[in-house]
Amino acid sequence: MTAKPNLVVIGTGGTIAGRGNAAVNTSAYQCSVLGIDEVLASIPHADALANLRAEQLLQTGSENFGNAHLLVIGRRVSALLAQPDVDGVVIAHGTDTIEETAYFLHLTLKSAKPVVVVGSMRPPSALSSDAALNLYDALAVAADPASRGLGALVVVNDEIHTARDVAKRNSFKLEAFGSPYGPLGYVVEGVPRYYRRPARPHTLDTPWSADALDALPKVDVVHAYGALDRRVIDAIAADARGLIYAGTGNGNVSESLIGPLRDAARGGLRVVRASRTGSGVVVRNGAQPDGAFGWLTVDDQLPQKARILLMLALTQTDDPAALQAAFDRY
Ligand code: ASP
């Protein structure tokens, strides 16, 4: 018989810690009211999987998470992973921005130990809540040695996703999450099964460490449409270091904004063309002469992921070629 792993379960709020007035309240409820101890206590047989220690780090919906929250979570998870008696960490998190926190951890943790971010679409009080099963599955994934070295994982709805790719794609259904290239694996009857590994570098193979970050530079995202007013661009250029332009289709820029975005880039704002479509690559120097305009392009990163990546990259360089290399590599 092998010893059970030691897992720390961090609570940060969200629907997984929510409570509704009635069991039919699957989408209308109070978020972030249950402590992580209470949530964990409701999971049957959880302690058969691992020795569990709960820790309440935050208690708020993830729509409120700013850069300071990312840094708090990153530093705490990093400190826990550095402890020899901690074998893995599970973070219970709101689903709205789970993909950003997970990607931030994926790029900044310096450990091969399993890190699993989990949320639920329905609070524990709702009919057919996914809270208990998702949390159980997250514990099972974090307890599994096969989860080592995969970077941060997001476990929801029977699936194990890489933090790089996963995104919330539906506002209320249980089947809300997806990755453009599919999940890494499933959790079946409480047992993880992997079918693939992340292809891009993460955790130990990136230049960023959660421990070394005191602040993140301001990077904004703009959701584009033909009538978008240049004043939005000008306002961002006034105080941000970077702008993710979630353009239409292949990151397309309306004619009226080519001049403002080109001027903003000349003025030092790092402008990144991304796509608002939700998947696919943006072709560099395709529809626009990105090199000549001083613009960067994502590879396939969604705008919200590109924001995390650009913030991290800007902590070490302002050189456009080096920043572009980060989009091509991670
Ligand atoms: N607003 C919640 C949050 O992201 C939604 C959820 O957890 O599903 O924290």
C-alpha cells in the first residue's frame, strides 16, 4: 500500500462556494459564501484520496480578480509547492476567470507538482450541482502522479484541460468549458485518464516566477467591431503598456483604427492583434503589415490569455521581437 499524498485545497470563492435560496436556483444564487472547509466536508470519501488541508486564501467571485489577486494566488501556491510535505495543490475558484488564473500559474510556477484549478457552474445547493463531483475529480487528478509535470490543469465536467487552452465558452450550462484541441484527459468514475500532454513550455520551462513578481504592467483588451471609436484606443494608450486588440475574424482592424493603432505602437504601446472569434491562429503580416506598423500578433492565444502572457513578458522586456517570440513559444 502506498502512502496517501498530501494535498492543500485553497478556497478563493466562486459558485463552488455559493448558495442559492432554492434547489432550482442553478444560475441565481449568492456566490462565495461557503468556506472551503464546508465545501470540502461535503465531498464524500475525499479523504480516501489524500491527506487534505484546507486554506481560505480569498473569498470573492473571480470576475473581481485583478492583477493583485493573481499575484497573491501565485505566491501562495508557489510557497506551498516548495514545502516538501505538500504533494499538490487544488484551487477552488470561480469559473468566470478560471482560465486566466490557471494560465498565470501555468506560466509562473516553478514546480512539477500537480496544480489543479477547479470550479463549478452550479452551487452545491442546486439540483444536479457539479460542485462536489468537480472537486472530487480535481482531488483525484492532483493525487495522481500522472498529473506531475503537466503544468496547471483545470478540471471541470469530467474533463482535464491544460491551462493554456481551456476557456469558459458558455454562460450557464454544465458543459461550459472547452479547449480548441480537446481536453488532455477525462476523469472516469473518479479516476484520471490521460490521452495527451501540453505541447508548449510551461512552469519550469518559462522565464517567469510567481515569487519574483511584485506587480504586473497594465495591459488592456479591446473587443473590436467596425464602429469602435478611436477614443477607446487613445485612452488605453495614455496609461497602459500593452493592448490586446481582439479584432474581427483573423484579428482584422477596421480602416478607421489603423492610424490610431499604428500611432499608439509608435508611441510605445505594445499592440497585439488577436481574434474575437474564440479560436484559431492570427496570421502575422497577413491582412496587415504588422512588422511595418510595429504590431505584434498572437499565435492562437485567446485575448484574455494573451493579456496574461503579455503582462508577464513585459516584466522582462519591452523589445517587440522578444515579445513576439513569447507569443510564438508559449
Ligand atoms: N461569478 C462566479 C465566479 O466566477 C461564477 C462561477 O464561479 O461560476 O466567481
